Amino acid sequence: MKPLSLYCKSYCTDLKRVIRLAESVQKFNREALPFHLSVPERDYTLFLDHLREFDVVLHKDEDIITAAGLNLQQVLQMAGSASQQVVKSSFWKLGLSTCYACIDSDSFFIRPFGREDFLTPDGTPYTMLDEGHDLLEDAIRHGRPRIVDAFEKEAALVQTLFARQGKPYSFGPFPLVWHRDVWQSLEVNYLQPRSMTFADAITMAPIESRWYGEALLRYGAIPLVPTQALFKVYHYAWQCDQDRKRGVGTQDLARLYCGVIHQSAWERELDWPREGGNWLSRLGRRIRRKLGRI
């Protein structure tokens, strides 16, 4: 079992984004950390054909679900936003690595990276843990109270399930470095006594990063070594536009982050096989972006 691997769960619409991610891994992965990718069985051949030139180990989502002992039909019938969380959080069940950096398709590396970016010298993963003030302050400044409301609601939901009092934490953003012992502690101490699976947990509260974070705080399976975001995340197009206007470039970001995330909701030109929507909807998105609404 490897101490650390990279893992991305994707599907056909994100093919171009995954290629961009794979290109960045190929360029900057100085320690040749294993890079795993899983996709639905129906998309397996598509990704296999387009990723031949990259050092990527391809898996089927269905194999991960089965390895985790979950009901395949139950997971496949869940909404895509929920089922993908079940798959990502079950990757450890394949027994391939002790820790894995779970990276989304809309991410890409911008500088050389290695084990020290994700783990302490003794092999403990860094855990995303803060109060999310950067995002929340930005939302308040731009008149987006629903973002603050959603954060508080999500935090309270899982925090209450673990009966934890105190400050609401953010356990993101992605990529996140997860240790198999934390997932196992959640399974043994919380899910099994309640005759639940992780698919049941996500149905109850579809926020996998909070399940992991609250389980770590509650059961202490590994030492808590907090860190801030590993990647610069542009949640909205207007955030990216702001940095460009201020002259903040890749070299500047690389001093603080090893990668960047452009949320796919406003980067539709990378949808496969073509940009989503007709020309009118694309024009509408560009206008909304200019107005700072996406």
C-alpha cells in the first residue's frame, strides 16, 4: 500500500477538464505519485481512449462502490451530486494507499509538487480546517447572503449529528487529503452502530468533507494538523476577474498554492463534447459574468 496517491472522480462532461488536470500532473508530479481516476462504467472507454498518453490508473465507479460493500443500485439511483460523494469517500476501500489527495476535475497544478505538500514528515495528512472567513467576507461584500446562509446551515447539520458544540468549521475546499483511518473510524464508531452505510449518511447530509472533518474531531483517528487551502479556488467568475484586473498571475499564486480551481459552472467552454447550451444561453452566461452574478 502506497503512503499517498492522487485521486479524481469524474464523468464524460468533464473530459476536457480531466485532460487539463492530467497534463498538469504529468508536468509537475516530481515524485511520480500514483494518479488514479474513476468514472462511470459507461464513460470508461471514452476516458481510456483520451488518456493513453498520461500515467493515469483508470477505475470504474461501480468497482469502488462494490469494493466498499455498498448497494450498487442504491448509489446509482442517487442524484449525481450525492453519488459522486459516496464514490470519492469510498476510494480508500480499494486498499491502494493510506492517504489520498481527492482532487476535482476542474483543478490543475501550477508548480512542482510532492509528498510534502500533502503530508507531514511522519506521514500525517494536512487537514483543511478554518472558519471559511475569506469566502464569507467576499460574499458579504458582494451582497450574496445566501452563500453565508448555506455555509451556516451545512455546518450546523453535520455538527449536530456529532453533538459537537463550538464554532462551525469549513473542512474544505478541495483538494482534500484523506486518511483511511478517519473514514474507518466513522464507519466503526458512527455508521455501524446505527446500521447505516456511507450512502445512508450522504443521503442524510450530502457533505462528505464535513463527515470526514467532524469524524476526525470526534474520534481522533489521526493527529489534527490544520492547513489552509492547497489550491486557489475561484468559486465564481467575478473572483477570477478581480485577480486578473489586479495583476495577480500564476507565478504569484504559486508562492502560496500548488494549484488552481476554476469552478466548472462558469467555464462551460470546457464541457465535452461542446459548450453546454445554445448560443443564446452562452451569451446570457457571459452577460451575467460581466454583471458579477456567476
